[in-house]
Amino acid sequence: MLKALTWATVALAATAAHAAEPPTYQQPSAEIRAVLDAPALPGHSLSPDQRTLASIALTRYRSVAELARPILRLAGKRIDAAASSPQLTANIASISLRELTNPGAAERVVKLPAGGTFSSLRWSPDSRHFLLNRRTANATELWLGDVATARVQQVKGVRLNTILEASVAWISNEEIIALTVPDKRGPAPVFDAPSGPSIQESMGRNSPERTLQDLLKNSQDDALFSHYAASALRRIQLSTGASREIGAAGLYTGVEVVGTQGTLITERLVPPFSYQVTWNDFARQVELRDFNGRLLRDLGIIKLKEGVPVEGVITGPRDFWASPRADGAIYWVEALDGGDPRNKVPFRDRLMRLDPPYVGEAREVHRTAGRLAGLHFVDAGDRAIVSDVDRDRLWIATDLIALDGAAKPQRLQDRSLRDRYNDPGQPLTRVLPNGRSIVRVDGGDRLLLAGAGASKDGDLPFIDSYSLKDGKATRLFRSGPTHYERPITLLEGGAMQGRLLTSRESATEPPNLVLRSGTGFEQLQALTRTADPAPQLRAIKRELVKFKRADGVELSFWLYLPPDYKPGERRPTLVWAYPLEFTDASTAGQVSGSGSRFVTLAGASPVMLALDGYVVLMDATMPVVGDPKTVNDSFVEQITANARAIIDKAAELGVSDPQQMVVAGHSYGAFMTANLLAHTDLFKAGIARSGAYNRTLTPFGFQSERRTYWDAQDVYLKLSPFNYADKLKEPLLLIHGESDDNPGTFPIQSARFYQALAGTGGQVRYVVLPHESHGYSARESVGHTLWEMSTWMKRQTRDPRAPR
């Protein structure tokens, strides 16, 4: 009786504590609020002719009211049915245009009319116009912008359907084909009651599907998805606004111009649909059409991706590409290993080619040892760049191939996927008159490669000229030690020939665009003068700290010291980390980031807590090294070794109190956080955002784990903090978006973990953010998350600014 009374008293006390809290969104400190509400830094988009630069400022946060708009959750999509668009878009706050050929000329501000939200700027191939989407309460409109006047106007009578695809096909500089709401769509189906139970059946067939959310559940969902996702191909004359539907409506997922012969390639979803996978893995019909929508040839079906081995692919054609050049060839890839990565074969994939007039059989032009991961057409000769990935070694190889299959491939890179130091960079592209992009080749034999330039001294971006004749790279430019300068493109043509456009910043200077010229690009001309939106952040001291764990694996973290920090102080510290798997220790220790970057904080960045007086160890490296097949066997031991080394180094620096350290992370970092608290006593408390804690609920793999629960049951059980709830006694703050749609991190993961901790006497607080997904986007949610984190730090450690 006494025991029952004690538990009842505890329960009443907990209930009273919850009731005392105001049931409203809380705001963080004034210092953090000032940064949250500062204007965003603009992004930039260069026109295809490289003469006009658009500066685009996005709306930093949406409101929770926008998230609360009615949506449908169908086939893995979150649909704003009224507007025929996805639930979330990147909203544009402002646009301005400037001429690169006359940098001294005044900016032209694009006046965006009130009402609705604009998104998706796209240039016309001749750079004289641009397109925008505007979402209103009941439609997604198409707007046309004139570059010369910076004016925009609505293209009347066009209601876009961007649920499955938002791109358009340019059939000339003045004419496009877009996906729109069908003229004769009619009203949506209405169901007053279920038509019957939801039934699924699997009779002896292996179907190891990953855990996914918002899936179709029954025939009524099928009908709603088919109604809202269906679109019509619409041919639109931009200069006059005249438009008409072409062909039949369908569930189109893509439309693209093929070559220069007036041909389109389209893909559309076809039933039966799946209740196990999302829309992008449904079966697709691939077809060739003319510009009037008339069917020229059925290229076949991309199979439904269901019942495919873990990390495998479907058999038969998949991933179609259309040549952007005049030849108009069509390419696709097919598996040679039955789609199963466990099969040992000399070649995994082959690349097929079909030429106009698209009759007869396709021919094989290339084979890859690993899984083909990308095809990029090159602007000189019948060539392309092909990459393939070896899953077992976590290795990437890239070749320049002859698309007629005649010449031997030329190897361009061959490295570990995790090896950032030897990443040669990505080739620059240019836009063709049909609106398609193609890899740029200068002088007939030189690729231009722009890369992050990762090194032991941090990221030093570069641009190289790579000779296809001798395979040697010549460095044209590399960022210096005082500024972080990222090459955007090497300009070509006219007065701009040979000038380099870069984005230049430092620890105290915000990113601005610079035009470099002269020998070695030593002459600099500023193009933009963006002001510091949050100068108070410059008072935060930032430093890259490198060290080793006990077995010699190199580690690092970015140390952020509060503005009022005084040398010699040991303050409560937040350690923010995310585990990554590596096949060898050398790549695990590679440094990322740069001390010359301009610090900007977006969303619920943990660095914000430095403004409240805490030391923050950001992006503390958390490598797990080993064979990809079995690397998770030592996951707990390795993250424990990492954590010990991080704590020891922070204590050695004299900035952290090792008894006052809190570990935190998001998603897989939250999973790491819970495991560290469950298996060690290294940290005073933890903060876990949007994580997964019971791996039996993700039985067909998670993150890089390729074994199923039944293959490695002991690993799944050991790596499930849920199973150790009775042993996890450090205080843990759980935060989760109510509508998390990320595979594996269902909100129930946090709900059940909270129940397990609360039911076994743990110290836990569980915060559910209404309408939020895996990342938190509403201003109210971001502010409340930071308030929760800062308040939790004070509760579990101390106020770093209060006298000790």
C-alpha cells in the first residue's frame, strides 16, 4: 500500500509540474532572438549567357500557420491539394538583377506583387527571361519575368501541378511545355466511409522494405493520389500567353527535350501502386512524344521497386537519360547482377543506347564494375562522364567514356567515397539552346573542375583545368589562407572571357561576389556588398581543434567560445556530433570546414547556445571505422572512445568542465546521444532531436547497416537504447517533429522511448513540435527548440554566467 501511495504521489507531482508550464511556444533569449530574426544572406543565380546575376533572398522561416494548412499524405508525398503543389516550398522574399558586363550599373529590383509566395527561379535558355512559380490559396501560378525591365507578369490561364515534378521543358526561348492541372480534372473523389479493410499479402516472397511514412493504405488513397497528382502536358507560348493541352493527362514525373529534333521524353507512374514503397519507386512508363504530345514510341516500363534486396536495384531498364545534343540518343542503365549487391560479378551495370528513329533494339555501350551512379554528357564529341560506386569498399570511380562504345574509357578519379582530400571536384557546365545542361569543355580538350579543396588546413576551394589529353590537372585558382573563396565559374565569351566569378568571405566579412581577372586572377572587383546581418556573432570565437583518440584515429571539433568568455574559465559545454562510417582510419581523420568561413546561424543551430554563455563543440567528429559489412559491431565502443577523447581534449584546453558536459545530436546524432547515455557515464545529460531508439522497428537496415535484424539480431538489440531504458539515468531531453516523414525516425520512436524511460524511473522531458517534419522550419518551432535546449542546459548543468 505504501509503494502504491508513493507512485501515486510521484505521478501527481509530475502532472502538476506539466500543468504549471504555459502551453504556448516559448522564445529563447533576446541575444538568440536577434540572430533568429536577422535578414538572411542572399543566394545568387547566374544566367546561361553569364551576363546577368540574380541575387535571391529567401524567407528564413515560415509560420506554423503555414505548416498547419490542410494537406494530404499520400504515397510518401505531403500534398497541398488546393494549390496542386508539395506542402513546403523555398519561398523567395526578394530578387534583384545586375549586369556582369557593367558592374557599375544600378541593380534592378524585381517587384514581386503581394499575395501568395514565389519560388523556383528558372532562366530561359537565351537569358532574356526567367520563370517563377507563385503559390496562392487555390493554385500554383506561372509568372514570366523580363530581364531587361525586371518586371514580372502572370501567364494567364495556367495552373501548374508541381506535386511530382516542377521543372519545365524549353522547346524554344519563347515556348515551354509544363505540367499543369488538367482542364477536365473535375472534383476530387469524396468518401463518407471506408469501402472495406486495408489488406496486404506476401506469400513467401522476400520484400525487405525500409520503414517509410505517409504511404498509400487502400483503394481510396489510390483514387485521391491519382486525382491530385495527375497532370497534363501543356504547351505555353510565353510571349502571347496562349496555351493548350497536348496528349492525354497522366501521373507525369518528368518531361524533357531530347536533342534538337522536336522530341520529348516523358515518364509517368502506372498502377498498380504499392503500399510498401513511396511514389518515386512506383512503376513508370517511359515514352517518346513529339511537341504536340503525340506518342512516338513506348520505351518500356521501369519496374516497381518492391521486393528488391537491401541496397539493391530493380532488374531491367532504370534511370533513363536523354542526350541534350543534336543526336537525340536515349540511354538507360540495366543491372547485370540481378539487382542484388551480394552477388559476386565482374560487372554490376551496363549502359544502353537507342538512337533515332528509335526502332529496333538498343545496344550496350559501357559496363561498370560498381553500381552506375551518374551520367553527364560532355560538350565535345560523343562522350560522357560516368561514375560508379563499389558498395563493399565505399569506393567511387569516374570515367570519361565514348558513347559509341568504341574507345577505351579514360579514368578521371578512383578514390574512397569518404576521401575528401583527394576529391578532384565537379565539372563546370553550360546551358544549351534547348535549356539542357552539358559538361563544359574548353579548348576542345580541357575540363574545368571546381572543388571544395578539403585539406589538413581546412577547406581551400579551387578550380582546375584538367587536360583530357594527358590526364594532368593545372590549378588555375585556390582560395588563400585569410579568406574562404569559392569559385563559381570561369566566364567565357566577349569582354568577360577569362574572368573568374567567385564568392569571397572571411571570419568577419559576409560572402560577396567578386570578379577576378588578370594574371593568376590577382585583380579583384567587388560585385556585391552584402552587409553583416548579425554583427553580434563576430564576438563568438571559433577555432578548429585537432587531436587523436586512444587508438590513434584523428579527430577534430570546431570550438565556439561565448562572446563574454574569459581565458581560464571552465564552462558547461554542449558537444554536438553525428556518426559517420569509414573503411580506414586515414579518411576518418580528415578535416572538414574552414576557419575563414563567415559564421551564419540558421534554424535551431546548436551554436546559438554560445550566445547564452555556453561553450559549444560543434561537428565533433564521431568516426566508426571498419568493414562496411560489420562496422556497427563496434559502434558503441568506437563512439565511446570518440567521446572520451573529445571530453579529454576540451578539459585539456581549459575551456570545459568535464563534469558539466552535455552530448547532443539530430537524427542519427540523436541515436548516438542515447547510446552514449545508455552505455557510458561520460556526460551529465543529453539532448536528442528527431532520432530513432528501437532498431527492431527498422528491421531491414538503418543508416549504413546493410544486414537485416534477422542477420544481426544481437547488433540491432545492442544498438537500441530502448533496451537499456532502465539503465539510462542521465537526464535526456527528447524533441521530435509531430509529422516527421524521414525514413526510420517515426515520431513513435521518441514517444515509446519516453514511455520506457519514464516507466523505469528515468529523467526525461519529451517535446513534440506540432506540424513539424524531420527538420524544423516554423519560426515558432525553431525558437521554442532553442529555448528548450538552453533551458535544459541550465537545469542539468548551471547558468554559465551566474556566480559559482
